[in-house]
Amino acid sequence: MPGTNDIQITVLIAGRPYPLQIKASDEPVIRQIAKEVNEKVQQMQKTYPNRDKQDCLALAILGVAAELHEARKQLDQPEDLSIRLEKLHGLIDKLI
């Protein structure tokens, strides 16, 4: 059941619209993520011009999943807090 702070937005991913029901406070993050995915899809289309859009989307999402996996792996390793914060800062810089 949707909450009172939920809104409906539509994001375009690889040229296709996807309606989403989200918390209003999550909208900027969702739009940023959609933008980054689209940028990765465009990068894959340039890198692999003979592949169709679905292949490029799959490759882009695989890249995003690999980045997420690496970030989780780094966070799970016991190390000094300052080193972890530095790594987090680097990951955030990549996303921005």
C-alpha cells in the first residue's frame, strides 16, 4: 500500500518509460541513478556499435552490479575507519 509521502514518477531507461511509485524524498536519487544507467548504456552503444540496445542495457547493468559488488566487498573488509571513509569518498566521486 502506497504511503502518504509516495509519488509517481516516470523515468526513461534506454529510451523506454518506466513508471515508479517512490517516496518523494527518493526522487533525486532515483533520477540520478537513471541518468547514470543511461550514460552507461550510451557508452556501451559507442563501444559496441553492432550490439542492439538490449545488449547494451544488459552490459551497462552488469557494470553497475560489478561496481556495487566491489563497493560492498570493500565495506566488508575490516580496516581503519579513515581508509574506509577515503574509499567511500572515492566511490561517491565516481557516481557524481
